Amino acid sequence: MAEMQVADKGGKGGPKKHSTRVDLTPMVDLGFLLITFFMLTTSMLKPNTMELSVPSKDKVEEEEQSKVKASQAITILLDKEDKLFYYFGTEENGVAPELVSSDYSSTGIRKMLIQRNVDLIKQVQELKADKASKKIKEEEYSKKLSELYTNAKTAPQVLIKATDESNYKNLIDILDEMQICNIGRYAIVPITPEDLGLIDKKTKAAN
Amino acid sequence: MPKVKVPRKSTTVDMTAMCDVAFLLLTFFMLTSNFVAKEPIVVAVPSSISEIKIEERDMATVLIDNEGKVFFGLDAQGDRRELLANLGKVYSINFTEKELTEFSKIGMSGVPITKMQDFLKLPPEQRDAKEAAIGIPADSIDNQFKYWMKTAKQVNPKLRIAIKSDSKTPYKVIKKVMGTLQDLRENRYNLITSLEQVKN
């Protein structure tokens, strides 16, 4: 091509000087196209998660039984169709506990749990305020928080028992409530035939 | 009056700087990105107030759909390859190199081990079909899921477990999976949720 031009001009002043600048517009276009592609295909948002620790199988029996005091125990039963029941104490006392029906709303189970856990929630809130005002450091905060949880003598201990008909959302919801209400001690335990009987009786009575 | 000379400016802008920016961003996105893993089934995870973010590396994801089908996924390709090779040993099935490579490309799979070879022969677009994605058996009669988990843990001992399940999954299935994990002494795991929308 260059030679052709030279020929055309008839050797007037030598070969034409080409600018060394390249038009970068297509390259920019390409760059942004690829950026768009990567932005759309990547997951910038990491999914949220809830950490769950369960006791190992061999220890579960004795520990659960020895630790839970009847005065502090609350058993929450998750039933089908988003129904929820709870009772205080444990059933080993011989007397059948009275089932209270509730729901997942903030005025249902949460209200009850907060009422029962007033002391601890107050302490935790004070601690959080301290952290917010930079009085204590992050590590100190988590240390004190776990201390509070282990030392809380009056705090309720919650046993979560889900029936086979309840769904995963119910379980997550109730675990959520545990966090909201600062319940440090809770466990997911298998439902017993007695509990099923109680639910059955309660549902029948309601109808 | 002397004429005021207005210098004529070229309308072409120097694109070099813009090009630099574009490629800088491109590099950033390429390096920070991890691709959205394709899941064989769509699950609607329940929402919670938990704001802990999940780790990206060394995750084993147990996906459970609302019918109770169980799927299993590992994030590293090498781990997946080794998982299938070791699983083959447990069930005395010899997987060929080609099958292992094919399997390592699938992020999440839910096929009984006996049907794995047929499954890997299918073209990729047919794998998510209802007949193919039938889930890993996880019941007490044939708890293959247990071996999947156990083998995965042997392949990568640092593995953390996340359960991702649909809101409507019956607790019965969750109980089975959690029970299996408990049997394997996996006592800490994550439940994947989405962030709760604040209702005012």
C-alpha cells in the first residue's frame, strides 16, 4: 500500500509519513465488553450463612439430660403448616407440661423468649454499647460475650424439637430467634413420642 | 481590528487513558471473580438475620431441594476428581480417565454411584433433566451420601460443610442429612441463608 502511494505522488518529497497514533476506540470497546461480561458472571455477593454446632452423638444423651434444669428449660415444638408450640420445664417431672401455641412473629415466640431472657439481653446490650463506643476491643468483646453466655444462670435453655412435617424454613426461623433473643444454650434434639402426643392433643382441643 | 484567532481543536480524543482504565478494571474483575457455580436444581433459601459470610475455599456444599433430593458439590476441581476416584474404590467401580475428567467439570452432582457412568456419558445439557438429576441416596437403607462426605473429607481434611436447602424441604430430610453428618463426627457446619429484608 505504501509503495503504491509513493508511486502515485511521483516521488514528491519521499514516502508519506504515517501517524504513529492508533485509534484505541475499538480496544476500549472490547475492554468494557469484557468487564461487563465478568461483572455479570461473577458472584460478588457471598451467600450468608448461619453457623451451627451440634454435640457429637456419643455424648449427647448424658449431657443433655444432666445440664438442662427443669426451671430453665423451654421446649419448642415445630409442627406442620408453620405451627409452633412451646412448654416450660421438662416432661420428666411426671406431670404432662402444658402446651402453649405460638407463632414465628415478633409478638409470638420472640416476645416470650425475650421476657424470659431479660437479664442476659440487658447485659449483652450493655456490652454491645461498650463496643460501639470503642470502650472495649473486638477480642475483649467476644471473650466477654462468651463468658456472659456460660455464666448466665437464669437464662433459658431451649430445646428445639421439630416434627417430620415441619420444613427447613421453620428450623432456620427458630435458630434466628435464638440469635435475636441472645439465647446461648440451645440444642436441636429429636422429638419424642410424648411430644407428638402433646401436639396431637393440643390440635384436637383447638378444633 | 486584528482577527482573534480561534485555534482549531481536533475532535479526536486520546483513548489511551480510557483504555488503561478499562483494562485495569478488567484485570481486577478477572482476578477477584469466582464464577457462579451452576447448580442442578434451583433452591429458594430461607432468610435469616445472620450476616456471617461464607468462606470461598474448601467448601463442601450439600444442596437439598424441596423434594428431598440431595446433591453434593466441592469447590476445587482437583478434589472432585479425587473424590470420584476414591468413591469408585469404595464401590469397586473403575472410572476411566475420561470419566474422571468429565466429573471434575461438574460443580455439583446428585447421582447414585451405580448410575454415575451412564450419567457421565450424557451430553452436558441433558444432565440437569429431571430423569438425570435424581439425587444421592441418603436414607438409612443405602446411605451413599455418607460415603461421599467421608471420602470428600479424606480428600481434603480442611473441608468445611455448608447445607443449602430450600425453604420448603421437609425437616425429615434435613434430619437425615444432619444425622449422617453427626455420625461422621462433623459437628460444625454452616446453613446457607439469604439476608432478611427489614420490614418497617
